[in-house]
Amino acid sequence: MIDDLPAVGRGASPAPVAVTRTTNEDVRAQNLSAVLHLVHAAGAQSRSEIGAVTGLNRSTVTALVQELLDLRLVREESVKPTGRVGRPSLGVAADDDVVALSIVVDPRAISVALVGLGSAVHSRVRHDLASPPSPRRFAHVVASLVDGMRADIDRHYRLVGAGVAVPGLVDSRGTVLLSPPLSWRREQLAHRLSDVLRMPVAVGNDASVGAMAETRFGVARGVRNVLYLSGSMSGIGGGLVIDGSLLRGTSGFAGEFGHTVVNPSSALCSCGRRGCLQVEVNPATVLALLGRRGLDEDELDIELSVARDPVVLAEVARQVDVLSVALTNFVNAFAPEMVVLSGYLGVLLATSRERLSEAVRLHPVGSEGRTVRLERARMRSHLMQIAPAELAFEAVLNDPSAATSQL
Ligand SMILES: [Zn+2]
């Protein structure tokens, strides 16, 4: 009987649930999680669509949906039939009244968004900074921004906690081991912020969080093996999703692709080595040649599309060449189905798609006929508004009834 098996792994969106449970109650909990993961990532689904994706039979889907409705994690809304004409049917969507705080910190700003389980951004506030904040100042600013949202949250929503994306190495307990852009070292951030906000707080590396969100909601949705690379002034971060799960490594921070050494005789990197990828491929030199400061991704797109200065074009071409060598190595090492470039690397892709596509074309023995898709991140700035909330939703998504009993 097919319902004896958990639904995870049968084409549902990547669901990081271990398939080790055995009792009926455990299988039910796991199927509940699979259904919630699906409507969370894919939006409103009819019951028959849920059945088709999870492989669960009709009566099981009906019972699971009812349980999620009782837990007030999903709500009913009409969905259009896909691919054929017909009347809209009553579908199931993640309930946006279940919310998490989505917090992003970089050297120039702290932003806090209130994000629903269905990915709605209910509100967003941003605090600009003149210099990188100390951990203490960061916690103080976040607390005051959240205080301004409290009345709204208490009146309208059920809050599960907060997720924070940090540019740096973060361990599985939410300690920032090192963040060169923020000058933080061995900072127990989850602990500190949880004390101040009086709610559960989860912390992750910004690129890893971005990688997970891009595979759940963005251009890599449903793709099981993805290499995600994101570039900014702060450096290059990455995430590797293998069989639907983010590779964490023994220390919890695998995917430091920015510190791949590509030119040992070049300039010093913040990590202490010379010629790391993020030193060689960086918007700072391009912006300096353009005579501009602080352009965002969209503005830099426009600037480079009209740039005619041969010095600027030569520097962009040099960086694209370095990036393509690195991409060839990464693709040969990990054999992803898709490479997603985000931030500044997405800008380089827009200027030089041909050159970079050639870099991910596999040539090694045994790879005949296999192509690696190269895509620019789709969600762009919206992604980083909602991505950190995923850290906070993890407990609810993985064990809906246990987590909801604490709300
Ligand atoms: Zn380095």
C-alpha cells in the first residue's frame, strides 16, 4: 500500500525530513510535513494536485489537509485548473497569518520583514548604518524595529520566531564564527537575539539561506542538485543543494566557494590567503573604473549594458574569464543539474552569457549529452526579504503539529 511510505522523495519540493521513522503516527507526521512543505513552496494546490505530487491517496490527502486546517497552518482558497478549461476548485494554501521575522544584516543596513508562511511580505523596515554594527548594536536596532511591529503582530498574526541571514561563517547553533564584513568573531548571535526578542531565533549564512530559498521558490524550484553562487561587495558566497538538501559539511558551513584560490600571486583576501575567487571577481574594481559607488544590482545591469569604455570592458572580461574557470572546476567536481548566479555574478552573466555558458558545458568522459543549466537568480531583492524567514519556519514545516502546539 502506497500510503505506508512517507511522501518525501517522490517529487515533492525538497523536504529535509529524514526517512527513518517507523510507526504509523510517525509516517502520518512525516506526510503532514510533506503536504505543508508542498503548499508552502508551490502556492495554492488542489487536493488532487497534492495527491499527484506526494503519491498519497485521496482519503489520506483529505485527512491531512483537514489536520492542517485545524492547526490553522493552511487555509482554503480557489485555484484555477491547470492546462484545461474548467471551473476553479477549492484549493489549499499556506496561511499567511502564520508569520516569521526575516532579518538581514550587512555592513550598511539592517532590515526586518514580517513574512507569512505563504511568502507574503506583510511589512518591512530598514535601518541604514554609517558603519558596520557591533553585535550589541545590531541586537539593539533589531529590538527597536521589532517593537514597532509588535502591536500589528499581536493583533493579526501567529509568530513562530525569527530567522537571520549573516554574511559570514555560522555554525548549526547560530554562532557566527567569523564575519569579516561585520568584523564579528565567535558571536553567539542566536542566543543574544533570542534573549532580547524573547522568541526562538535561527541564524544562517546569507548565501546558504539564499540557495535554499532559490531552490524552494525561485528559478531552481524542484531541481534536486543545484550550485548557487552569490556575489557582492562583501565577497562571494555559495550553497550546494544535493538531492534536495543543503550540504552543510561537518562544521555546518560548507560552500565557501568565494575562498577558492584562483590566482596565488594576487592580492590578499580577508581569509589570509592570496588570490581567492572573491578577490578576483568583485564589483569594487568595476565600480571604481565606472566612477560610481554603491550601485545596486539593477543599476549596475544598466551601467554595464551601455558601457563603452575599453578599460571597463577589459576588467569585466577579465573577471568573467576568472569566473568561468572557477565554474568549470565547480561543475566538474559536483555535477549539478543547474548553476544559479545571484547578485553581482548575475550581472556578469547578463553581460557575458555565451562565455559563461561555455564554462559549464561538461566535457569529461561519461558526460555526453548532459547539459548543466545556467540561470540567473530570479527572485533578486525579493529573495533576501523572505529567505531568512525559512530558517524560522523550519520547525513548523518539519513537524507541523508539534511545533504548532507551542504557538
Ligand atoms: Zn579567501
